Amino acid sequence: MDCSNTSCQTKKKCDELHSAKHVQYIIDHGNNQEDFEYCMTQFLRMSGVYWGVTALELLNEISNLNKESIIKFIKECQSKDGGISASKGHDPHILYTLSAVQILCIYDSLDEIDVDSIVKYVASLQQPDGSFFGDKWGEVDTRFSFCAVAILTLLKRLHCINVPKAVEFVLSCCNSDGGFGSKPNAESHAGLIYCCVGFLSITKQLHRLDSEKLAWWLCERQLSNGGLNGRPEKLSDVCYSWWVLASLSILGRLHWIDGEKLKEFILSCQDSEVGGFSDRSGNLPDVFHTIFGLGALSLLGHPNLSKINPTFCMPQYVLDRLNINPQTICA
């Protein structure tokens, strides 16, 4: 084939991962504290730091971030009850506590934080039915069940909660289509399926799933453009490339979707000028879609990215160092 023609050059450009652009985009993100986006995302800043740190580690460029300032920020966000907030002065929440623990594990710096108080905080959020509140305000969601077991596993303290009760609650959220919702009888959703499959992977209970039915629901999320959606009749979105693909990877069914078409869709959502990924082609990039786009490409075996663990959304070498082996189903 003559690769000098325009269509071939265009395809080559679309197939290319703009690594240097993505690195610079993440480094620059949030540097201007008077920027509108910076001010408006204060409520999820801890997760934003986790997304950026993980993305740069996948790109093998984490040295471009200031480790000391990040650890200092985490310590400033830990409250007296042990939980960690999105930003200094905010209420602690289990979501941001997990993000902080993940960052510290990547940096091999868990000794910088009060681990015992984190464990007590997480355990205090478990309810009699096994579910977990996200914070003191009492919202229940299967996302929080995943956060709880992920945090405690990374801290080697999973025994500090009632695991059998937690498992029973998550299983009670399984629907007739094989998927999971946020609570019993809630609609199946790919993001929540990831949380529940990840939860069962960590607690070694994947055998209690109807994995064939669930994997079929997941692979039906692929649309004609190669992208994945979160539930029927919705548009494709780069973030679901992670939620769906990671779940299929844990279930040993990664090969049930067209990986090449998905890879093309993800790469088409890059911003070739400023870097970063958007939800779909032509939209503005953000760090959220950037990490999940890179994470999905890693699962698909992109050669320029480090290997990612599908359960924890962290570099695989970190889990190896911690000797943590979440369960997966062999294909």
C-alpha cells in the first residue's frame, strides 16, 4: 500500500498516541489556581490528583510531578476522624480516601499518613446490612462498597470489616440482566458493574457471578463507532472504555469485544493540540477522561504504556510490590 496518500497519513495520525502532549497537559492542569476550571473542580481535587499521578505513571513520566507537594496536600486533607477529603477544609469522603491511598501506594509512601485512623474511618461507615455510607451524611452506593474493600486491601486491613455481610449486600444489587446498580433494584450501569465486579475480585467471590450473562451485557455496550456506552441507548464515551473493558478483563472476556475498533475510537478522542482525552471526538479534554482513555489503551496492550491492573486502576507493578493479587476469571 502506498502510505504517501492523504487517507493513509490521516489514519496514521489517528492511530498515534500523542504521549508528549498528554504529559504536558497533565503537568499544566491545575497549575493556574485562578483558572475557572481549577476553582470549579475543588470538590474533587484529590481524585484529580490520583487521575494525573496514575496517568503519568502509565506514561512513565511521573517524575514530572512534585511528589513532596502532593504528599503534603494529602496530609492536609486528612480529618481528625481519619477520612480524607477532596480538598483542604472539605468534609472527608470514602471516594477521596481511596484516591489518597492509591496515590500514596504509587509513591510507596503509606508511612506518611495515619493508616490506623483511615481503617477506623472506613470501618465506621459499614452498616448492619453490609453496605457502606460514603460519608457521615448517609448515602449508600455500591461504589462505596468497592472503595471500602479497595482501601482496606491496599492497607492490608480487610479483616477490619464484616466481609461476608459486605459481599451479601453487593450481591443483592445484581439484576436479572446480570448487571449491577447502585443499590438493590437500581438500574444496571457499566460504572457500577465495574465497582461490583472489582469488589468481588478483591473479596475472591467472582464464582458467585453469572459471568456469561454479565459479560454478554457488557460486550453489548460496543457501538458501531467502536466506542462503548454505559447502558443501552446512550452515546459512547471514553470513560466507559475503562469501566467496561476492566470488567471484561477481570471476567476473562476481554476478547469478546472488537479491541481494534475500540482503540481507534479512544485515540480519536485525543486533543492533538493541547493533549488530553475528551469523552468523544471534538469535545474539550479533561483529566478524568485522560486517565480512563490511557487505562483502557493499557488493557488493550498499547506498547507505549505501562501495564495497568483492571481491579484497582493502578500500575500493575504497584500491586506486585504490595503482593496484592485480586481474583480474575481465566478465559
